[in-house]
Amino acid sequence: SPPGLLLLTSFLLHVKEDRASPTRLVCDNRLIQKYIVEVKDMEKRVGQCQALPALTCPAVLPLVDFTFQQWKSKSNETKRREILCDLALLLGAAAAAQGQVSDECGARQLSQLYRHANSFFLLLQTFSWEAGHWELSCSPHSMEQTHITSIFLTYRQLVQGKLRFFFLDLAKVLCK
């Protein structure tokens, strides 16, 4: 959506070339709350689509649940990589589902989810606490689902959970 794109563009304009630095957008808790509202709206709209078919080729989705204690014990770099792995799997599932959905309503919502998730994916790549070339090497825990709504549920859980807590962790460290 244009507002999401505007926020991402604004954020990226404030990122230093050599290393990601905090910005008002990352440090402002209202940003992640806005994304949570947007993903809930997407999930609601896809639920209103007429008779979405089951996926003939199941979507492979990341298991995004976690315990807060485990989360707190991880470094920000580990959290970032874990979220990137989850987003990569989610992006693959959304892209694959788009090819299977002929319904305009469902296809439009999947396209929007893909754009939003890809924005987060690109944004998280700008942060790195380790020197050297970055590569996505992960083996996330996953599950197969045939319901399109499962893709939206997983994305909402990721944004409300790991991503929200990651933004909060970044704010504590970078926004003083």
C-alpha cells in the first residue's frame, strides 16, 4: 500500500550507508502498531473473499511461535536472521499461492501481503551487526497448509510477535 511504501522509503532515506542507524521510525512504537493494524485488516479482508479454494500445492509456512524467555536470550543479530528466514519462507508461500488463486479478491490480498512482507524483508537486510557478506542460510521449522487464510494468520503472528519484539529490542539499544 502507498502508506507502507512511504514509511519504508522514509526509513531507508534515514539509514546510513555503512551501517543501519536508528531513526524516528524505528524508535517510534506507533510504527509497528500501524503495521499490526494493517496486517489485521488484510487478514479480515481475505476472510471476506468469496469461496477461496484450497491450495492444490500446500503452502510451506514457518512456525513463528516462540517463548519470551528463549527470545530474550538471543542476540539481535540472531533474532534478525530468524525473522529473515521466517519472512523468506512466508514470501515463498505467498508467491506460490498467488499462482494458484484465480479469485481477484484473494489474489489482491496475497499480492498486498507479499509486498508488505517483502518490505520488512528488505528493511531487515539493512541491519547487520556482523561484518562481511550476509547470506540467508536457515532451516526454519515449518508446516504445510492448504488454506490461504493460514498464510495471513502466520504473517499476523510474525508481525505481532517476533517482529514487534525485535523492533522493541532495537529501540532499547539504538534509541536513547
